[in-house]
Amino acid sequence: MDRTWATAQLTAGLTTAAIDFELLPSDSMDMEMRSADWKGRSWIPCCWAISIFACSRLVVALGLVFSQKYLTSSIERWSAGPLWYHQLLQWDSEWYFKIVTDGYQYNGDPTIQQNIVFYPLFPMLARALAAIGLAPADAMLLVSNLAGLLAIVMLFKLVREEFDDQLALATIALLSFFPASVLLSAGYTEPLALLLIVSFFLAVQRKYYVSAALLAGLAISTRSTGIVLLPVLLWEMWLNRHQKPFLPALLPCVVLATSGIWLFMIYLWSAFGNPFALADGQTAFHEGTTLTTRLIAALKLEPFTRMMLNDWNPWGQASWFTLLFIVLIVLGWSRLRSSWTLFAMAVLLLPYLTLSGGPAGFVSMSRFNLVSFPLFVVLAHFGLRAKWLLTGVIGLFSALLFMNTALFARRIWIG
């Protein structure tokens, strides 16, 4: 672990040296002076965003190489393929791999872990690529990495339209180097979910509510976080009811925005005779605790009594990041669109109310909130007030990203 951390610190230094925020406009006056130049080359900031994300993926690649060469593990690792980048397929990736290769399977016993609890859109896309000749492992990684890159481009577009180029680039840097962002390159649903969520907010921003509802439906077919987009959509529709009628569009938008979950339930009913198999199967993944038990424990604030604030392993860092997320939501209340704040609150509350009351506590909260882009916008807003601090945070994030990647490749749980 010491060797991993030392290498991670070196990687962080190289990373932060490559990101110089002094090259960007530093205040509104400077923005006005350079506006004509930037407008004439509007593609340049987008290239910067892609370059920042590419640097973060280089950190991930170095973490994989380091892990393969220097780290050993007594844990028996599942392997999806022989190549070095196949190390990115660990933990949940194994379940998705089996869905891609063998489809969904369910024997009706909710006490046994089964792949029925994993949402279908990501493995469906990977299976489609596998059907045309791509290896299943490569198909999964292609979907994840392409979705991650597109999500970064769309997020840059969204934040620059709402604020400016400088804040957009700072947001991209913080999200790209965030320790849990290794999953933007792994065989997980986070990159696809982030792409659909950001695209949803772009559609909402343009008042394309039917398109936004369709994107919300796709998001919920990717992971459970997608369900929080429904109240966001209804809130935006209500706020703009004087420009676009609210009631005529209400039912079609609700149906589309929830289509991902009820279509999956129809499939479960048809294939296994149980439309609620998705919910029933969760019990086995949480040591037999029911949703009601976890919800009651969460409402009693029991997860906060089990926080691991003295543990700097990835599962301990999640407690600190949870506190940071709560602070950022409060700080962002008066700085962001109300729908953005509503989304960030809902993304945090969904896993808290459904999972954190169980044995896992806050362990995976860093991963769950990776798609909560408003948190990174608020962090970037305050970071730009002291660029030396922002650079330091990105450096720390990159070191933790390197370490998390190396550990994840050895099948050590990082969230």
C-alpha cells in the first residue's frame, strides 16, 4: 500500500503540472476582453475538456500497469480476458459479463445472488456489439469508455452554457480525476448513466420535455438513479407552465420517463413470472436485510453512527466524501438552478434511504454520486476562488484515482 501511495503522489504531481488554470480567463472582465477570440474558436475549450479527461485516463492506465507489475493479491480474481486493460472488469462487471454472454437467469430464490438485480441497457448495448463479432469483454469496455468520453463532452457543453468555459473546465477536471472515476472506464453503468443524465439536462434546458422524458426512461433502464429524473422533469415543467402547457404533457412524459423500469418489469414477468424479481433479489446482496429494515435504519440516522472517519482506505474515504457531498448540496442551494439542486439531493438520498441502513453503510456513496455533476460544479465554483487550492485538490484526487485503480484491478473493493 505504501508503494502504491508513493507512486500515486508522483502521478498527482505530474497531473497537476499539466493542468494550468492560469491559462484560462480568471474573471468576468477578462472574459469580456477575450470573448471575441474565444467565440471565434469555440471548439478549443472543448478540446481542453477532452484533453483533461484523457489525462485522467492516463492515470487510470498507469494504475493498471502498476497493479499488474507490482501488486499481488491473495484474493482469487475473476478474469474476463488476458489483456492488461481487462483488469477493469471486476466486481459488478462480472455480473454484466454473464448477462452479455448468457442473458438473465433467475431461479426464484431471493436469498441467492443472481444477475436479475442489474439493469438491462448497458449489457444490451454490449451484447449488440458482441453479436457483430466483438469479444464480450471488449464490447463492455468500448460501451463504457465511449459513453464516458461523450458524457464529458456533453457535461462541458451543459456547464459552459449555464456558466462559462472556465467553470466548465474546472468541473470536468474535478469529475475526471475524482477517485471513483475509474468506473468511467470500467465495465460499470456509471459512464452510460452520466451520459444520459447530462443529455437529459441539456434537453430540459432547451424545454424539449418529451426528449428529456425519453432520456430519463433510458437512464432508469441503465441504473436506479434514473428514477430521480422524473421529479426533476416535473419540476421544470411546472416552473415553465406559462410557456408550455403542463397538464397535456404530464401523462406522456411520466409514461416515457418511467418506461425503462416498467418495460423491464414486463420482461421479468414474462420470462420469470415475477415482475418484482429486481427488488426481491436485492436482499441477497445486502446480507439478508430487507428494504424496509434498511429504510427504517436510515430514517433513524443509524448510518451516521457507523461512519469510518479514521479509515483512509477507499471504503473509509466514502464516509468523508458523503459529508462533503452534503456540504456541497447546501452550498449549491443558492448558486445552482433549483432543478440541479433537487437532482443532487435526490441522487444522495436514493442510496441513503434504500441501502445505507444496511451492512454496507456509506461504503459505495462515492460511486453512487459520481453521476451527480452539480456537486462538482459547486466544488469547481469555490475552487476557482483559490486556484492553488483547486490544483491541490485535483492533485489529491489524481493520487487517489491512481491508488483506487491499482486496488480495483486487484479486486479490492473501492466502492
